Amino acid sequence: MTGLAPGKCEYTEAETALALGITIEELRALVRTHVTANEEDLNNVAVMSFRPSDILMLGLLSGRGLIPTLPD
């Protein structure tokens, strides 16, 4: 991963989607498919934030085989 801002440890949905090269809707679908046990889990989260390791995992799960570049 490149482009990590020094000291930044969490990224918003928008930053995460940008790093993965997907839309926020596609990001939510990835989380729904691979992370949450059911739809209710996702609906109970008011604001999602992602750590660099989460973004790397989602990049691998997306099937694109790309290492995401996180925004500064």
C-alpha cells in the first residue's frame, strides 16, 4: 500500500471506496457479502470506518487482485 497519511489509522467509506476503485454501493455489497453475518449487522452501523488492514482484505476479497492505494 502506498499513500498512507502519517498517523492516520482510519478511513471513511468514501476514502475506502476510492482506494479500492469501486463505488460506495459496491463497498457496502462487499462488506455485506464477506464481513457481516446478516443484513441487520450492516444496518446497525451508523458510520463505517476502515483500518488499512481492512482495506487490504477488502481489496483481496473484491477479486480484482489489486493492492489499494489509500488517499492522504
